[in-house]
Amino acid sequence: MRHQWFSKLLRHLLDLLRLGRRLDDIAINQGRILSELHRNRLGEPITAYEFKIFSQWGEDGVIQYLTQNLFIANRTFIEFGVEDFAESNCRFLLQKDNWRGFVIDGSPRYVKRIKDSYFYWQTQLQATCAFVTRENVGDLLAMSRFDKELGILSVDIDGVDYHVLEALSGWRPSIIIVEYNDVFGWELPVTVPYDPAFVRAEKHTSNQYWGANLPAFEWLLKPRGYSLVGTNSIGSNAFFVQTELLNDRVKEVAIKQCMRQAIFRDSRDSRGRLTFLSGSERASAILDLPVVDVATGNELRVADLHG
């Protein structure tokens, strides 16, 4: 009897796994249709091309539009901070367009789930477990054995993202995707100070103290030959493209065209419960904490960014 019960449970689990794969197939095919519909639409901000298949917000659609309308020599991506890759910027590229990928996450449990997934053996995906820092990021990316002229580099570690990207001056992705923190404002280019052990939830219970603002990323990437081409509509991810790749379909935009408050409300209290702060309330929770002006090297307080 126990054996029959176990066999029945196993069959149900296998059915659920097959269902998950079939749902993924349906989503990918819907994405194919949307990609074709958007391919020849011109003259619109990149938010017009958003759609979500595996990305957190609408990044899948934006990435499709960019990769379809830019000359990209190498169909490779590196993405870190992916958790189990179920919700990520580059998975749709991996499964729809057969890009080769290398992903990094700091959780052994998440990386095991990636390697146990059906898409891991079906695609050219590599995954490694590591806590990314400025000191090790170059060696970690070299493990991919990809050419340094990647197709896409996607950075989302909810911490010292600016400092890690700064350490990758030798890499030349066609597209760079970064998560920025609008709580730090739009005037001075600032980031949290560097700490190789930075963990967002441990730095401040509010969950609002992390990363760098959009002006900081532009200050870093502009001299390296990159242009800002837009941000997503919810105000979290920015897209930079090698300036020499721009054309009549993908054009540079000014930061002032991207100035919007993030619409999500992920603030928390000391017990980890959501508090749903929005707008200026998010900054009010961290006014006394330090930030660094990357243009001058001066240390400021968040309060200094908000008058």
C-alpha cells in the first residue's frame, strides 16, 4: 500500500513538472508573437516594447527590441543576481533565440535548482555559485570562457552594483542592463560606499539602502563609450548600448526623459514585514545613511540629496 501511494505521488509530481514545461512553452510562443509585432515599430521610447515572459517586469520585450535592431557580434550573455533564474532578464533570450549564457548567484540552493532544471541541459547555459565582489568579478566572468565583447551584461545584486561594474572596464558588452535606485535622486551621481560583504537586508531594515542612482551609472559608462537608451516603465532597470551601435531605431535619450519614481513598494520593517512606503517616504527611512558622490569621491548623506 505504501509503495502504491509513493508511486502515485511520484506520478503527480512528474505531471506537475510536465505542466510547468508546457506553460513555459506557451509563454515563449506568446513572446515570439509579441517580438514580431514590435520588431518594426519605430520612433517610440523603449517602454513601448515591454512585455514579460521570464523577466520581473517588461525587460523581455525591451531586450528583444534591442537585440533585433542592433548589430550584436556575439550572442552571449552574463547575468548575476539571478536566484533560480525563474525570473530574470536573459532567460527568454536563452530559450527563444538560443543565446549562450553564464549566470551567477550566491545561493547554492538556487544554483542547484538551475542545474536541475529542464532548460539547463536543453540550452547552452552555465551556472556557478559565488558572492560577487569587486575583487572577484573579473575572475568569475572569465569562467564563462566568453569573449569579453559580450552581447549582454546584466547586473542586479541589490548592493554594490556600481563598484562591481566599475571593476569590469576590460569587458565590452554590446548592451549593459543595470538596476538603479531612484531613492538617491537624479542630480548628484551617487552610490552606497563599497563593502565586499554588502547584503541589502542587513545594511538597513527598510530595504531601501542599496546600489546607485541612474546618474552614477551614466557617469561611469559614458566615458567607456556607452549611451543610455532608456529605462523600464516601473523605474528600476536602465539600458545602455555601445554608442557606435546606435542607429535610427535605437537612439540615445537624456536622463531627464527617464525621471520617474519607482512604482513598486518593497520597504520593510525590522521584522521583515512589508510597509509599502512610496515616493519620498522611501528616502525618509534612510536619510542619515552615507552615500558617495562618484564624480568627486566625497561622502554625503541621503538627506543631502533631498534638499
